[in-house]
Amino acid sequence: MTSDSFDYRATIDEMMPGVIADRRHLHQHPELAFQEFETAAFIAERLDALGLEDIKTGVGKTGVTGLIRGTGTSGSGKVLMLRADMDALPILEENEVDYVSQNPGVMHACGHDSHVSMLLGTTKVLMDRRGDFDGTVKILFQPAEEGGGGATAMRADGALEHPTVDAAMGLHIWQDVPCGDVWVRPGTAMVGVTGFTITVYGTGGHGARPAKCIDPIVVGSSIVSAALTLVSRERDPITPEVVSFGSFKAGNAFNVIPDTAVLLGTIRSVTKAQGEAVKQRLQALAEGVASSMGARVEFEFGGAAPPLINDPEIAEIVRAATTEAFGPERVSEGNLMSVSEDFGEFLDPVPGCYFFVGSRNEDKGFVYGHHHPKFDIDEEAMATGIEAMARSAIRYLQN
Ligand SMILES: [Zn+2]
Ligand SMILES: [Zn+2]
């Protein structure tokens, strides 16, 4: 199959007022990780109204899934999963719009509100076209993408089974990309992440008598200095890696050497093996520094997501579908991103493609980046996202 003559643009243009209303409703009612109860209820009601089968709520705590069964005769009868994340962030919104967050301190500052409304829009297009394919589309709304482990929770609840998912697609609205453009990257598209906590155990005492103490602040500082040489001096500069510290907490008085110091940080890597190697070296280095200074460390790793690796064949389906829709000048591979996304958890066992839809519009003032208190998107991007996803799904299912 090479071309899809369905008039997506007219169909989606007609839907857009509803899609925008949905997004603004969700934007006004943001919910944090694993607390997306109202969001999940809103979604389940919509899926029911659209006529989806086997709608499940409470998957991975607050996730929602539903099935679209193709009734056509063309295709291979495969199961394709389409995913949107639905959690917001603990940020106080600074936008002055009439759809500003009604939940102070919580904000859809990453665009997951638009992901939900786009996937509802895509679901409608696919329901209307289910006579054109004979496979199944599993529509999946995931909680807790922002470091909460929502994808892992949904997998543990069997989201990739009943029926078994053959391939997966997802998208993120992206503020570094002009509205109307699409980035589709075969292979690694986003790096993997591992968070770490290092607790340094020293011996506290009077600030005037350091010789009687083992100062965990000094040990911790030495660990930070040593750890920052790990990437710059030990690792191959051809493949990017990052080690960063985000928190260093110790003591609470000016004249007391504390017993412990706690350091938090993050490791980013392009491959799982690299991430594992950096983890091991960081641990060895911290243990060596601590023991040479008479202290002891304990490590805890968490908040991990694997690198997001797109299957080349499915990425090609998305590239071909979006190129057909928007023209080659609007579709590119884009950049490898040093941010992470737990859709990689789904792409570990299942081949798939995660791509980016531009939402930046300087003329309209939509320039603030993700997680900024003034983040807002050009809602036109959602028409691009729906068309990109619907065309890619149909192309996959008809092949
Ligand atoms: Zn985010
Ligand atoms: Zn996000």
C-alpha cells in the first residue's frame, strides 16, 4: 500500500473544536502521577461513547485501555497499541489564559493534556475507518510518565496482553520543533535514565574538632568531584553520557559536623550497556573515595527508564505516512534527545515508534519549554498529531 486517499484533513478540521475543548478541559483539571482519577473517568466515558470494546480502568493504578476491532478484510490482523500519557506536574501555572489550571500547584506543563485529546481524536478517526483494516487497535492511556513508573505499572498489570500487542506507537508534542513539523528517528531517539541516591555515613561531632570526626560533607564533595571526571575522563566521547547531581543535603547547624550526607543524581546514556557501565563505575568510585577517607556509602538506584529505541521498520511506516500527509520538507529525523520517556518500557518487549510533533509558534508566543510555568502550545499542532497517528496506524494495519 502506497497511498491513502481518505480526506483526513477535512475530517480532522471538523473535529478540532471538540479536540481543543477536551484539551482545555484537561488543562484546567490537571492531576499528578497515579492520581489521574478524573482524567481516567473522562477518558473512559469518551471511549464508551465512541463505542470501543473491552474498556478497562485501573490498569497500572489509574491507566485506561480500550479496543477498536477492525471490520475490514485488508491487512494482517495485527494488534497495534497507541499510547498517550495523562499526568501533570507539580508546577504553579503562570499563564494568563481562560483555561488556566484550576488546581493550584499542579499544571499540564509537558503537554500530556494535548496527548490525551489527540489520542481521543485519533480514536474517533480509527473508529470511523474500522472497515478499512482487519486488525485491532489497543488504545492506552498511561498514568505517571513523569518519573512515576506508569509504563512499568501498566505492563505489570498485563497492558501488553489480551490481546498480545504486536507493535506500539506514541507521540510527544515538542516545543523545540516548529508547529506543523514532525520528527521521526529510527533507532535510539531518547536516552535512558537511572536516578541514584548516595548516602555517605561519616562520624559527626563539634565543628571546632574535625579531627574527632569523619566529615560526610567533605567525603560527599570529593565523590561529586570524582564522579564528574567519570564521563569526561573515562568514557568514550563518541557516545554521549551524562552524570549530574541534583541534590546534596547534610546537616543543619553552622557548628556541627553531621553524621550523614545524602546526594541525589541522574545518569543518562544512549544504550542500556553504557548506563550499566556508568552505574557500576560510579558506585566503585564513590566506595573507593569514601573508604579512603574512613567513611562508608550506600547506593540506591531508581527512577529508571531504558533508552527509547525505535524499530527501523515501524519508524519507516510513520515517516512514510507523515511525509505523505505533510510533505518531505516537514518531516525529519530530528535530534537525539538527552531527555527520557518511559514509553521505552513498552518498546523494550514490543517493536514500535515514538515520534515528535512540533508545537512551537513564535508569532503566537508559544515559546516556553516543557516543564516551564508558562508552557503552552499552539493547538494547531494537535491536528498534525491526530493525522500523523491515524495515518501511521492505518498504514501499519493495512500492510
Ligand atoms: Zn515532561
Ligand atoms: Zn512529557
